[in-house]
Amino acid sequence: EADIYQTPRYLVIGTGKKITLECSQTMGHDKMYWYQQDPGMELHLIHYSYGVNSTEKGDLSSESTVSRIRTEHFPLTLESARPSHTSQYLCASSGGVVGRATTDTQYFGPGTRLTVL
Amino acid sequence: AQSVAQPEDQVNVAEGNPLTVKCTYSVSGNPYLFWYVQYPNRGLQFLLKYITGDNLVKGSYGFEAEFNKSQTSFHLKKPSALVSDSALYFCAVRGGNTGFQKLVFGTGTRLLVSP
């Protein structure tokens, strides 16, 4: 197992609440990612980061926001959760240097299963 | 644009028999290819990757995959399936060009190994 952690593992909240999903990695990877996955379904990239103070939106539009103040930490925030946000959220990280071709194997955390009532 | 196709939603195999999970890809330039496995309520676990070199790649838990450039395929194989191999398997591809290249995942194939 790679050293990438997500908390909480499970979260059930009411509509309108603000939530932050935590993701941390201890591998010193420069790149980090957030994916959204419905049960047993394909992954959709919603955010990624090249490094500190860099964040980009992914392929799937998301109302969530992310920040990257420290290399090891990449939290995802929903300002006002809705039932449509119910899903599994997977965080990943990969090593390598921006501008160089690398294998960039992504390693995933265990995921946070979010349910919004 | 990069894409990955996993043509089978589910593969059923009896324990002890060989298994194959199919994957075909489309990418500009040389491909970097990956297989991941996902168990229920867990994240994805990296199994193996092809970057360059030998077309047969060996990975974790006895899995291997064969890169076929002419058929643009990267099928996952195991000589003898275990019940514990039952899980969801994802193939992924990215381009090998310099600069940031996003990883594109297939839709996943559920492997069911029966005792």
C-alpha cells in the first residue's frame, strides 16, 4: 500500500453543510489528484495539482474547490453539499518533475464515501 | 485524444483457470499503460505498468500483461485465478510525451472468480 491517506473514510451529512475531505501523502510526490467515482463505475478527474500553489480543474465539472499550500496536503472542499454530491472521492499522488517525461505512476488513497441527505 | 476501452463489463472464470481481462487504447505517441485493481470500498491499487522494453510485463499478485502495439492492446492475464482475485479492474493510459499528461481510465471490468 502506498502512503497516501484520506479522512474521513465515510461521511453522512445534511444538505447545505460545508465539508472538507482531507488527503495527505508522505511520499514527497509533486502531483496530486482528486477523482470522483460512483459505485463500481469509471473514475472522473475533478481536480489536480502540479505542486504547491498550483491547482487545475479536471475533466468533470465539479462544484468543489481544492488548495495546495503544502506538498503533502491536498484538501477538497464543498461549500454547500447537495444530494448530487453523493459519491466516492479518491485522492491520488504521483512523483516526477514537471516538464520531464516520467512514468508518473499514480498511487491512490482508500477513498472517502460521501452521502448527502 | 487519449482513450481506453474495456469491452467486457464482467468476466467470469473458475478458480484455477487462466483469466484474461481485455484492454485496448488510443494515444498519441508512445503509450504508458497501467492496470489497477479495486476491492469493495477501497481505493485503486497499482498492479503493473508498461513503459518500454519487454512486451510482457509482470506485476503484483501473479498478474501479467502483454503489450501489443499493432493491436493497440494491453490485456491483463493470470495463469491460475484465485477467488480472492474477484474485484474491479481498471486499465489506464497516458501519453509518453514530455509535460503533464493526464491518466485516462477505462470503465472497468468486474472479475468474478467462482470456487
